[in-house]
Amino acid sequence: MANGVKTVVLLGALSGILLVLGELAGGSQGLMMAFIFAVVMNVGSYWFSDKIVLRMYHAKQVGPEHPLYQLVARLAQRASLPMPKVYLIPDESPNAFATGRNPSHAAVAATEGIMRVLSEPELEGVMAHELAHVKNRDILISSVAATIAAAIMLFARMAMFFGGSRDDRDGGSNPIVLLAMMILAPIAALMVQMAISRSREFAADATGAQIAGTPYGLAHALKKIEAVAKGVPMDANPATAHMFIIKPFAGGGLMSLFSSHPATDARVRALLGTI
């Protein structure tokens, strides 16, 4: 119930940002366009956010013959979860995420890089963490946040180049206000996402350690992933950064000032404190 309420609030907040952006960019006509866009995105993100995010990273589904599938199958059985779809992302940066509407429509994805970098106990800890997000029903709100925030960024760019006309009665748009919204709207969208991200990572770490049977694999994996990912950054959309087990260190500038994850050292301390 709590995550259901969060999802509704999140949809409302991100849709509100989109409506304000549309009104500033194009007056009543822009507001109507933004409203239609918001309705389409709300419906689409609920049903198709997992497919959108997976396609964004060119993820390829793997079957029972793949070692990653076999590992996830063991963990899912241990966690009493339906078997999720399993995907491999063609990227050398080590990372992973979970997505979907609910445990019956879930998917987990890992990069090729994480398969090469981690030992089996460490990879088991990571995938147990992702299944914990499924078990804790974090995946819908996470996927919806990623999809709509990415749409707001796209809408902001479109408004920057094609918007700017207001109703005649308004006497024309204020270019300073419009420019400010083009910059602030994506940041506001990311801040709304991050409001739901930090606490759920600690909870997923704890539940993942229970699924794996030990916190050591995940604790070692978190430190190793962070160290390697800094040298091999992932070309990730900032709107999806909160979905990954470790921030993918994608993007720079102003976006890098906002962290979607708790400090790795704090997560490791919390994990080892459960022993």
C-alpha cells in the first residue's frame, strides 16, 4: 500500500512539473500538449516502463542455458519469488538493476562488465539485492520515475528549441523564465526520484543479504563495483541512475551534484552490522 501511494504521488509530482513546463513554454496550447503528453506517459510508464528502460540499454534476454539465469533462478526460488526475466546489458561498466510492475512481471538485468569483474558469491549478492527490490515491490515506482523523468528531460529539450510562444494576451514569453524552466525542470524531476531512492537501497541491501544467506558477497561487490565503475563509467541516462545498484557515474556538470544512492561505505557498514 505504501509503495502504491508513493507511485501515485510521484506520478502527480512529475506530471505537475511537465504541465508547468508546457504552460511556460507555450501558454494554453503548450499546457494542453503537456497534459496529453502526461496522460500518455502515465499510462505508458505503468504498462511499459520496464520494456522502455531495458530497450534504452540494449538489454538482451538470456535463457536457462546462461549462468546468470541459473544464478537468478536459484535465488528466486530461495526468496519464494516468481522467476523474473533475465537480461544482459552489453556494457563493460559493472552494474545491475531490476524493473517491472510487480513480482509476477519483473526483470533483472546485469552488465557484461559485472559478470567479468565479480566472483560468483559477489554476483550472487548483487542479484539477491535486485531480487530484494522485486520482493519489496520497489520496482514499479523506480521504473515509473525513470520513464517520466526521462520524458521531462526530452520535453524540456523540445521546448527549448521549439517552444517559447505564449498566448497573445500574455504579450509574449519571458525568455529568462523559459530558460530557467528548461534548466530546473529536469533537476526537479531527478530530485523527486531521489526522494524515494536512498532508504530503499538500505532495505534492499538487508533483504538481499537474507536471500543470499550472507552479507559478505554484497558488501565486497559494492566496494568493487564502485572502484571499477569510476574508471569505466557507464553511458547511462541520468533519469535512470537511481535504478542501478551503484550510481553509474554517467553525465557530469550540474547533474552530478545530486546523488541517487547512499554512500557505499555507509551501505557496507549497515550490511556488516547485520551479522
